[in-house]
Amino acid sequence: MKRYFLIFAASFSQLRLLLSRHKQEQYFINKMFLFILLLPLLIGTSCKKQTNDKFTEAVILDGGPIATEQCGWIIKVNDSYYSAINLPKEFEHDKMHVFINYTLLDEDFICGNATTYRSYKKIKITEVKKK
């Protein structure tokens, strides 16, 4: 009888160990299923094209003709001034408010004469639209 009890106790502890492993595996499977289910949602929201929130509000200012040692069209963004290398003609209006998306270049634009020269960082406008 003692022998049967030991066999039963050993079988019971093995069964408990198997159930414990089964619970751990089931927990892992549930987590993986949830991750796989939510992955397309995370990818879909991160790839969504942004709208106006990627644009920066700017003002286009006439700095005078470059031919007479003036600065041409200057772009004011917040409290900074830039010289655009590719401002479209339809946006060449003094004090025009626009939304732009731009890339800051590692070059300076120097304008003016020897006594009153100014230096502006150059930008490349990738998108521009009227406000």
C-alpha cells in the first residue's frame, strides 16, 4: 500500500509540474497572440501620412532685389530668418503667411554691402502652401 501511495504521489507531483508548465506556455501564447494582433495597428498608425501638423508657419518677407546688394526673399520662422534656395514664384509676395516644410542646410547666405551685410542660414523648401 505504501508503494502505491508513493507512485500516486510521484504521479501527482509530475501532473502538477506539467500543469504548471502548461499554464506558463498558455500565458506566453496569449501574450504572443495579443502582440501579433496589435502589431498591424501599431504599424498602421506609425505609417499614416501626417497633415498640417508637420508644416511650420512662416512669413515671406521681401528683402529687396539681390542685384542691388539686397537680400531677396527672406523666410521668417518664429524668431529666425532664413534664405530659401527654391521659393516658388507664386509665393514671392511680401508679408505672405504660409505653411512650409523645409530642410535646414549647412550653408549661409550673405547679403548686403560691405558695411551693412547680413547672414542667413539657407533652407530648402520641400513643401509650401498658403495659410
